[in-house]
Amino acid sequence: FHFPSRKCQKILGKNTELWEFEVYKFKEIGQLKAISRYLPRRDPVLKPLIYEMVLHEFLESDYEGFATLIKEWPGDLYNNTIIVQAVVDHLKKDPQNRTLLRTLAELYTYDQRYGRALEIYLTLRHKDVFQLIHKHNLFSSIRDKIVLLMDFDSEKAVDMLLDNEDKISIDRVVEELENRPELQHVYLHKLFKRDHHKGQRYHEKQISLYAEYDRPNLLPFLRDSTHCPLEKALEICQQRNFVEETVYLLSRMGNSRSALKMIMEELQDVDKAIEFAKEQDDGELWEDLILYSIDKPPFITGLLNNIGTHVDPILLIHRIKEGMEIPNLRDSLVKILQDYNLQILLREGCKKILVADSLSLLKKMHRTQLKGVLVDEENICESCLSPILPSDASKSFNVLVFHCRHMFHKECLPVSSTVSPVQFCNICSAKHRGPGGAILEMKK
């Protein structure tokens, strides 16, 4: 039947009546499938009933062929509503048939019923879901389908929701995910990474979510959040025995001694305890650390290796009980001496640099003070505010110029109460900037 079907295109041409007559003939002998691929789709276009008959024929026996025709045929060749209903009827018999569901979604898309198409695509987890949402701006249609979207692809779904926060609010998303806390965490975590403040009202909730689903990111969250209730966080971390997080929270709440005690007793990590004491830089913490370590040789070794640059090691050494065996004691003492020698060398180096800098600056100051100072008609007396030079060049004048560049008429300066021959600038002395000594006295 394919051969006469191909011949129809040449013989019938653009005569729609002949085309329709021949289609009915093929229908009578049950061969509508054979002529389907040769039916004209443009110039001419047959009656919708013709195309619908062919589609019904495929729908009864060949779902894949039906799906192919729906893809290939323009949607305006047939009555979309009739075909949709036919597909829905077949789905009642086979509700999980993916071919029919996918085809029904395409029919809904042709008919611009995008919301219905979206539901099917989400059920099928079709790869074009997100493209469909963006292309047709279906954000209002997914308000109650956020869980389906997240189940399909949480990464893409979260990025899309955050990129379109103006269309679907944070509060709405969180509310929709209330019964799926693991998905709620994924969304809020990504939101926090983008902006530490937008979801601040949910930071208390996030403590429990991080503790339950993502402990590695709990401590970074506690460090970065400025809206997290510390008491609540401490309660949760203590209940779950999260030592590192509890130590951080105790320290942040000002209870450094309890934090250090927890490091020593729970973690028993001398290096971490020393690092913590270094960060806090508190003498009481070092005292607590020494007291705790004094009867534990491994702790004493760790302290001896690290304490020298922060606390006098003699304070520790004097407290060590006579006869106690301390692992690698010799190496630790050698290290203390090396650290001490290094500190001495550093201090000597700093002293040399300081002396050299002081000498260089002193020479620079001396050269600067030897330079002349321009005094002309624009300069004024800092006391009487009149020009420093008389308008009549023939008149005599007496002027004092200080290193600080302040100038005075000799008669405008108050008489010094000291017997020192050096006079000082009244302005700089009053402002406690260091008195500028007189460098030049001009007379005429």
C-alpha cells in the first residue's frame, strides 16, 4: 500500500476533494496508516476530520507512531481538544504510559495550556521542564510544585528559584518545603551562600537543618552568620555532642575557659588547645592549660614544643614533678633554647634597624632645618595677624621664624618665663605638638 500511497501525491496534487475521497477509501480497507506520511500539510490543507481519523487510527494500535505524527504535524491541522480527550481516554486504561503522557504534554503545549503540560513533564522528570518554565514564564504555575521540581533536579531548581526570587518569594519556597526538611536545607544553604542576610529569619531553623543533614557546613555557617542565636546553637550542639562547634560557640560567647577545658577533656588534643590559647592570647588560659597538662607527660611535651614564644617556659618547667618521664624531653629543651636564641637574634636585628632608622631620620631633620624659609609680603604675624614685613621697606623690623614655619613680630611674642635662651612657638606649645624652636631672627 505504500506504493499507491506515494502515487497519491503526484496524481491528486492540490485537489482537496480527491484527497479526501481517497483517504476514505484507505479507511474502508483499514490502511489509513499507510497514507498518513503522504497527507498534505500545507497547500492544500484537508479538513481537520481527515487528520483526526488518521490520529485515531494510530492511537488504537501504535502509540509511538501517534507520538511521531503529533511532533511532525502542525497543531492547527486538527482539533486539539478532540485529540487531547482521546489521549486522556486511553490513559485511563494505561495511566503510566510514558509515550502517551509525553505526547499529551506536547498537545497541551500546542494549545498553550502550559500549566497542564508542566505537571506531566514534572511527573515524567523530562529534561525540558526548566526550559519550559523559563520560555513561557510559568512561575505562577510552579508555586505548588516546588517539591516535584526539587525532587527532579534540586541544583537546577534552587538556582532557578533564587534567580527569580521576585516571582516566587523565599517565604513561599520555605513554606512549600516544610514537610521536606532535607530539600529545605538545600534551598536555604544555597540562599545563605549567595547572601548572608536575605534569609536571616530562617537562620535559627538552619542550625537544626545543618546539624541533621550537613554537619560539615555547620561550623562555617556559625562563623559567617551574624543573625544566628548563639544560645540556641549551643543547645543543639551540646545535645548532639558536636565538640568543635560547641568550642567555637563557647569562645564566641566569651566563655573561653570552658571552651579550652572542652578541648582538653573531650578532644584531648594538645596542639588544638595550644592553638586556641594562642588565638585568645589570655594569660589565664595558659595557666589553665599548664595546670591541666602538668600530670600528663604527652601534654607537657606538646607545651614545651610550643609554649616558648607565648609564655615563659620556666613557669612550666618549675612545676614538673621530679622523676616524671616526659617523652622527647631533650629535644623539647633544645627547641626552647633555639627559640630563645632566635628571639635574641630578632631583638638585636630590630634594635639595629631602629638605631639606623633613627639616625637617618635625625640627619634628614637636620638637613631640613638648615634650609632657608621664604618670608615675603604674603606672610602674616601669627599673633597680630598683620603682614610680617612692613609696607615701608625703609623702616626697621624684628621678626622671629620658627622651625614649624610660624612667624611673629619680635614685639608680639610674650616674654619667656624661663631663663633658657631658646624661644618656642606659642601655637605649637599650646596644641601639644612639640614646641618649634626659633631658627631665624631677622632684624633691620
